[in-house]
Amino acid sequence: MIRSVLSGCLLWMATQSGVAEVPAELSEEGHCVGAAASVCNQTGEELLHRDLDQALLYFEAACAGGSNLGCANLRVRNHHERGNKLQAGEAVSRFLSNCERGQMNSCAHLAFRYQAGDGVEQNYQLAAKYYRLACAKRFARACSYLGVLSEHGLGVPQSLETARQLYHQGCEGGNKTGCRFLENMP
């Protein structure tokens, strides 16, 4: 299944760039590599509000190919799918209230919601604000996801060095995702 998604990513990339043949950018395991991983992520973002299942496949392919943003999107979207049984607006209110009371896990969940546009309008600046708040209190996962926003310039200035530092901070804090993101850095 992932291989067909990847082929679709490469075909899309070829048609967008006017290339007649599809470049052979699949590893032996069938993962996106190089530029194709970012194209898979971009395709997932474009599909997100039309076909969540397909979008998740593209995010999975991008993540498998080394795209940190693809991995972050996959985790945020999967979190959304597993979700809280609360209505989205009620969950956002609770996360905000708990975050204001110093519960860093709630700050991170609130940031996820703003990053995904789940129950709120998508807002990378607010996602960064709440990730930053939780990261400052040594909530490792928040540091890792703030690194993704920094790596891609989403809601914060783009900075590979800052992203690297945040991934390292997340990894050192015990977040394995941060370790993987750090390994995937260009």
C-alpha cells in the first residue's frame, strides 16, 4: 500500500515539474527519499480535509522517507483520530484551562490542536506558543514538535540550528521522536 502511495507522490512530483518520466526515488524498502518525502507530506496536507485516510498514508510515506514534518503530521493526525471523546471545543477549553494551571501535557495537547486545526482554526503561531511553554518546563515531546515548526518555519522563524537544538533537548528529555527527528536532520 505504501509503495503505491509513494509512486503517486513521485508521479505527482513529476507532473508538477513537467518531467515526463517518474524519477526512481524509492529505497529498496519502498520509502520516499530526498525531495519525494516532502512531496508526500505536501500531498498529505492537500488531501487532509478531503480524505483523511489517504492523507495519513501520505504522511506515513513521508515520515518513512525521513521527513520530520511528515512524521509530525502523522502523529498529530493520528492523535486527532484516536482523539479525546470530548467534543473538540470542550476539549480545547479543558486543555487551555489545564495548561493555564501548569499542566504541561495539556499545553502540548493544546498545541497539537492548533497545529492540526482540530476544534480550533489552524494556527501555527499558537501551536508554537504552547509547545514553547511546555518545552520551557522540560516537557520533552513539546520540544521535539517545536523543533518541527522551527525546521519548517511554521509559526516561528525557520532555523535548522534551533530545530536541531530542540530535537536534542527532546531526545535528551527521553522523547524518542526527538531522537529520530535529530537523526533525520539535513
